[in-house]
Amino acid sequence: MGDINFAFDPDWMSTLTAPFMTNAFVAGLFIALAAGVMGYFTIARHSTFAAHALAHIGLPGATGAVLFGLPVSLGMGVFALGGALVIGALGKRISEREIATGTVLAFATGLGLFFARLSSSASQQMQSILFGSILTITKDQIIGFMVFDVLLLILLAVIYRPLLFSSLDEQVAQAKGVPIGLMNVAFMAIMAGVITIAVPAVGTLLIFALVITPAATANILAGSPFKAMVIASLLCLVSIWLGLVLSAMFPAPPSFIIVTLSTLFWAIARAVYALKAH
């Protein structure tokens, strides 16, 4: 049935202080900040499908990078950004975005599988691409995450108001002169970056657990956009850090535990909200 053993590891503290685990904790901090902030906008703009699809659109970039001997994150980032720009340009309305997203997603998934079949190395990398491998994150990747977060916060400081306005009420924002098309493209491009840095933690298949689920939980708990972003980032961080601790105590794939915790927080918030409503 596999090599997974959930028995308690008495040496878990030594595992927790290992250099690779330190890298994972630091990376988790930067991933949580980006995923929490952009997760709110993703839900507000009804673009959860697009966010999920971007991770899969990056798949051919990742497998193609392995095929040509390039960094996986570079290939994924290029394809995710390309897909984001196409979706943002073609899908000016929500209904149009759904069609554009589905079309690009289908093509990218097929291309990713094609690249994987061309290279045995790409096929071997598929599991880490699909399910993540946060314990293998390097210091160079962490520096990249940090630079991305700084650029993200600077860009959001510039476009925060029009992006938020267009996210909450697109028609009114357009009537007020907000460049909706530009905001769509900007949002999708930023999401491509967030997906690229979050995939190493949980993979393309489980990306919802970091980008969408904490933000959905935060929307239940918070009454303002800014508070929701802060809470989403904190929930994402707790899921990652607590997931790493539990994976050291009870040896199991960290991505599985991170996803489980994120989903559990959402389920608890939904249950408490339902009880209060009654």
C-alpha cells in the first residue's frame, strides 16, 4: 500500500530543524502572503476557475522545461503568464472568460501530456508538478519568492482601488471610467505569478487549497476587503506551517496535510456561520 507511515516520529524535532525544512518555512511565508492577497481578488472577480486553470496551463511549461533542460519554475511561469494574457485579453466579460479559460486549458493540458511522453525525465517530474514538493525548495527559489512579493505589493499599491472597484462591481466601475480590460489583464498576469510560486508547495492539482480556500474562509470571517486579505494570508500561513510540523511528527506528504488543514478551517468557518445564522 506504499511507504507512507503515519506512526509518530520521536525524532521529529531534528527533522523540523533541518535546513530543507527551514527553507520550506521561509518559502511558506512568502507563498502565503501572495496567495492570501490575490485569493480575495480571485473570489471577488468570480475567477476561481481561471485561477485553477492557470496552474494546469503552466503544466506544459514545466514538462517542456524539463524536456529542454531549463528550470521548471521558468517554464511554468512563462506558460502561465502567456495563458493569463490570452485569457485576460479574450475574456473581457465573465462568460467570455469562462470560454477562453476552458479553451486554453484544454490545449495546455494536452500539450503538457505530450511533452511528458517525449521525455522520461519529464514523466518522472510529473508527480512533484501535480502534487507539489515544498521540502525541495531551494534558497534561490526563496529569493525569487521574496522579489515577487515585493513587486506584487508595489503593483497592488498602485492599482488597488481600480482593481478592487472592478472586482466588486464591474459594470459600475466601467461606467466610472475604470479600464476594465486592463484590470482583467493585470489581474490574470499577477495570478500567473502567484500560481507559479505556489505550485511548488502543493502542486497544480491542489492549488485551490492555498489560493481559493483560505480566501473563501476569510470572506466568511471578515467584513472588509483588507481584513479578508490579512485573514486569508494568515490562514494560508498557518496551513503551511502547521502542515510542515505535522508532516515531521507523523511522516506524510506535506501537501496532503496542508490541503487538509486549509479545507478543515473552511469547513469549521462554514459550520460556525451556519449555526449563527440560525
